[in-house]
Amino acid sequence: MNHTLTLNSPILVLLNKEGLMIFKIVTFISIFCLLSLSILQIGFLTKEFYLIKNYERRLTELSKENKILEIDFSKMNSLANIENYLLNEKFVKINGIKYIQIMESSIATKPH
């Protein structure tokens, strides 16, 4: 008695001529789709890389401009510039402070 085990695998079914042709067509379509997707992904990655480089360049420019503005701001707010501003706006420099003397008897107080 001969015991044999047979398997019906999809690969064995493809061995005939029509099955082999279908396998080739499916393989070609799959390879074409995968190549198309990878080309699209490379295009998207290139676009994103270009945008990141532009943003980094713009960030560097803005950082430099910010430093210049900080320096200009500190120059404008220095004491020498404030004194010049006050003189140009016709403020008068005071020589001394005189306080008004108020007698205690003239102050209105609350009765106890």
C-alpha cells in the first residue's frame, strides 16, 4: 500500500501555461505599482526637504534680524539717548526740590 500526500498549492497550479501568464501579469503590475509609489514618495520627500531648508534659511535670517533689532532697541533705551530725548522735547532740568510745609493744625482730621 502506497501512501502519498498531495498538496494543492497555488504555485503548483501556476505551472500550466495560462496560470504562468497570469502570474507574470500580476507580478508586472505589482512591480509597476510599487515603483510608481516609490517615485511619488521620493517626490514628496524632495518637496518636504526643500521646504525645510527654506524654513531653516528664513529662521536664520529672522534670528539675525532679531539680534540687530535687540541691539538697536538697547541703544535707543540707553540713558544718554533718554537724556537727549528729554532735552529735545524741551523739558527743563531741575536744580532742587522744594517741599510745601503744611501745619498740623490745618489738616482735617477725623474725631476720635
